[in-house]
Amino acid sequence: MQQAVRRIDVSTRGQGLYEFTDRIDGFLDETGIETGLLTVFVRHTSCSLLIQENADPDVQTDLMGFFRRLVPEGMDWLVHTMEGADDMPAHIKAALTQTSTSIPVVEGRAALGTWQGIYLFEHRHRPHRREVVLHIMGE
């Protein structure tokens, strides 16, 4: 059994979905592991991870609109407001989604579906540099 770990940075320009599937593919190529389990983990509390369609950009537009309506800014009952109007809603969105995901690796590739990509889902307005940890175990 082999293991490999890498930390990667994903730079964001504000709220949105940022695909980084190609960087995961590169990591898997470098490890040489053919069969295993890849864990992807983001080390932050105001962004999250999604496996989502990467063919039609309307999917991203609709997801952003859905989450804006589900968790709007300006909820006057929120207590955590020191870091701006988008901060607590960002924490709530992250709590509703996921900060880690596991993906099978088959024949050296992430076993994603045809239209699936791996995204960092940024919930804050201002740009950030987000750290993502990749860990694979396999042979």
C-alpha cells in the first residue's frame, strides 16, 4: 500500500465555482498509484467542495442563484457579523455542502463521470487563496 499527500492552492476572485480537476489529475499521474481512494479536503470554513457538472456553465449560474436565495446576506438575526455581511452566510453555505470528499481511483484516474468536475465553491465576495489537501492511498 502506498500513500501520497499534496497541498495545492486554489485562488479565487470572489464567489463562484473554481474547477481544479486538472490539478488532481496531475497529482494522480505523479503518484503512479493505479487503484485506490483519493481524499480531497479544503482547510477553510467559508468555502466548500463540490463534484458537479463541468459541461454547461448554466449549472454554475443556477447553483449560485440557488445558494444566494437559500442563504441570503442581510439576515438581521445573525450574531457573527464582524468580518462582513458575507461571512456568516459563507459559513452556513459551507455547513450545507462539504469540506471533504472521497473519490475512487481506477486505472490511475479519478473515477469521475463524463461530465463531472471537482470544484472549490467560494462563498466569500473578496478573493482568497484556499488550501486544498489531496491524499491518496492505494497501489
